Amino acid sequence: MTTFVPLAPYTPEQLDRLYPKDLQLQLVQVLLRHGERSPVSARFQNAGLAAFWPYCASARRLSSVIKSEQSADWDRLQWRRRLETFDHDDNPVIARGPNGGSDDIWLDQLTINGDKLIDSISNLGELTDIGRDTTSRLGGRLRRLYVDQLGFMPKLIADADMIYLRATPIARALESVQQSFVGMYPPSARTADFPTPTIVTRTPADETLFPNDGNCRRFSQLSRAFAQRTADRWNHTKEVDYLNNLISKWMGPDNRVAVDSHPRLSGIMDTINSTLAHPAATRLPKEFYDPKGRQIIDRIGVEEWFSGYKESIEYRSLGIGALMGDLVSRMVGNVEGQGKDGLDEIGGTDDKPGLGRGGEDRIKFAMSGCHDTTLAAILASLGTYEGDVLKWPPYTSHIALELFREKDAALAAQSRAVPPAETFNPVLSVWDRFVTGVGLRKVPEKQSMTRKTVSELTLTESEKLDGYYVRLRYNDRPLVIPGCKAAGKHREGDESLCTLTAFKTVVDRFTPKNWKQACASNPNTSPFPPTAEPAGV
């Protein structure tokens, strides 16, 4: 499966079970993989696959902000884009779609949504029209659940300052979160004077919304080591031999499929998945779509890219720990109520942070445009990437982290079968001490709770978390975190409702105190932990 096929909307019975009447939804954080895109590299042209795909009608309608010399006003320049490439003599030519010779009659006749193919060419790795449609529909499904069914979010908004929007620096992630936001709140659901919404981004060097091996030296070292281990384990197996019998004739000079071949096995999977998500004009030979072959490719790809999160605290910490720390900080910030739930980044006017432009004092909803590697890293690090979930995340997959509060605070203690276990462990590994900071420094008493570990909280602070619960939903399916299964660590009768304290304890263990410092540490140590470090506990 390359495109997520949505489940049917929750029935009234399912809603009653998932969203009990005595719980109040406080905060929802959605992380969404971008929609369908073209491959990130042009591969298998020798198998008849076009290098350029005609699925980007938005290229005819691009717009840029322009500064006028004649006044202080800003203007917009609308323009169309045409991609240029080389011909066989190295001359510049306009890129065309499938069978794209300049004298091809088929090109003159075929249009995609009314657009000629030369003006609808997708760049490599670019969100396509299909990807825009699926992410917009995701926004519509989020509206149906959180607006129409639950009444958690308002039907009409006058500004977006209760909504935290963020995206990675990669265009397809930003465009996907924009499409999803508009799907959730189309023009008819926004007032006429709706101000410009805020979308948070970071520089590539600071980005933690995906595993950033390009700017985290130690994580790059770890990921290469786990990838090589996968290659050593699989390259000479009957499973890879099966793949070679299918597609090796299109593999170029080396003429062999391998985890680390050129293209890599994960690159082959990328092209297969991209082609399956788009019309037949951009398809590979049928051998690439052999069901058994695809299962093998997916299994090996998941191991290569994500096994480290399941085995190593350091891998989790450097790959996704900083992002998970941010997500938990917003939950604790919602409890604390001092703008530390993302409001500081979203609210305010005149270049100053502050309350929302409509007086909002808390973030209620967050939506972040990210990638397959983000979602799988979160699932694996929380110990939920198992069973039938253990597959490469399809396009437009999403994770929803929901924070609940008991409406009657007095029920907080009663809802636990036993008191929660002590969360502070005085016997910590060297890596635990480095990640959590326990024993390394004393946290000032007046510091916000959001970045303290559970073991650093005062009794008064820790009591503030009582009566709060966290649920993880992946593609509309609730998942159970191993560290939340014990009595007292979840709401009685529903293991998917993890206490905020237990959830935070799990995440604290792999949240770095200083991500950049950790990225520069341990360059000469083994990438593999000496003993098992299971995830989600």
C-alpha cells in the first residue's frame, strides 16, 4: 500500500468508547506525512519510466511576494514554471512527460486537468496534484472528527492562533500542511477578516521534525552503521536472490539488487511506491509490482531505516528525541498554562509574542507537515511499531497525539488501580545520565515544568499532571505503548489512554538535554549498545 486508505468515520459507539464523556479533550497534535510525490531521483529510465512526470498543475499558478520600488506596499507576481533539462547533445530543452519527444502527437492530445504536459511537469520529489488532493481530504477528515463529531474545535474561526502549524524546510511538507489546514478550515469556515495564519519553520541545521542525519554527525554515523548491518544481513539471502530474479536486468552495470546497490533497495522502493500512487502513464514493468517482491523490499527497508530506534536509546535520542521532547513540552505547557504549549511561537502581534490575536491563551490543535521517517521513528521509539503496523508509512499517513483531562479532578486518584510506580531510578546508565541530565545539574525551582524530566519535578508540580491522559492514534487506529500497560499507568479499562506522567517518563528517557551537543558526542564509541535497550518503556 503506497497511499493511505482512510478508515470509515468513527461510529457513535466507537466515539463513546474512544472519547468518554468524563474526559475533556485538551490538546491534539497531528504529525502528517506529506502527500503523494514524484520520486526523489529519476530512476529506471531503461525500463521505460519517464524521468519527468506531468502531475503538477500548480506549476502554472505559482505566486511570489514582490517588493515594490514605487511604494512601501507588497505585491504578488504570478508566474508559470517550466523545467529545463538536457537533450542528447547537451542542448537545453523543456522537460516533458511520458514518451516526451517534441514531435509526439500523444503529448499534444493528452492533458492533465486541462493543462498541457510541459506546463504541469513535477520536479523531483515534488508534491503532485494527487498529493494535494489526499492531504486536503485528510484535513476534511480531521474537521469531521474534531469539529463535527466531537465539537472540540470551532466550526468558524476568526484567526488561527489556537492552531500551531509547522513544517520541515522541504516544500512538499509545507504544501501538505497548507493543504490539510485548508481542508480542515476552508474559506467558508473562516471569517472575512481572517488574518494571515502563522506557520513555523526552522533552518535545516536546527530541524528536528525529521531524523536529521545531514546536520547531526553522530546520528549519521549511527544510521550508516545500522544500514550496513542490514546490508550484511540480507545481501546474500534467498529473499534478495528472489528480487534479482525479478528486476536485476534493469539494474545497470552492476546488474544486481542489494540493500546497498545503486540504486539502493530503499530507492527502488521509493520509485515503486511513487509509481503505484500515480496513473498508468508512469509505471514500471509488472515485475516491480510482484506482491512477494514488494513484501521483501518493505521488510528490508523498514529494518534498514528504523531498527535502530527499537534497539538503541542513543539512536532514539538523536533521531527523534528532540521532537518528542517538544511534543511532550506542549502537553505539559498546556497543563501549566504559561504560553509554553506553542502559543509563544504562534500568537502575538507587531513582531512580539503574546496571546493569540483573538485572545487565545492556549494552543488547542497542532499540525506539522513531515515525512515517513518522522512517523516511523515516533512509532518505533514508543514501542508501537510492531505487528501489522510494522510497514513503511504510506503517503498522507498521520499520527495524532491527544491530551485529555478528567472533567472531575477528584476522579484522578480513583481512576488508578494502584498508585503509580516511583519514576526516579537512582541507578542510571552513563547514556541515561547524559540524556536526562539527572545528576548533572540542579534545575532552578522557578523554571517552567515543560523541560523538566518527571524525576526533576517537585511534588507540587508532579501533582499537576494527575488526571491527564495521552493517546497515540496512527492512521485513525489507537495504539498501546508498552510502558503504559502496567496498572496505574493508564486509565482503568483502556490501555491506550496512558497517564501523562507515564507517557512523559517514557519520552524523558530519550529526550536529549542539548541535541546539538549530543550530535557532536561519542564519535569513537560503538554505534550498537552493549545490551538491549527496548523502546517504549
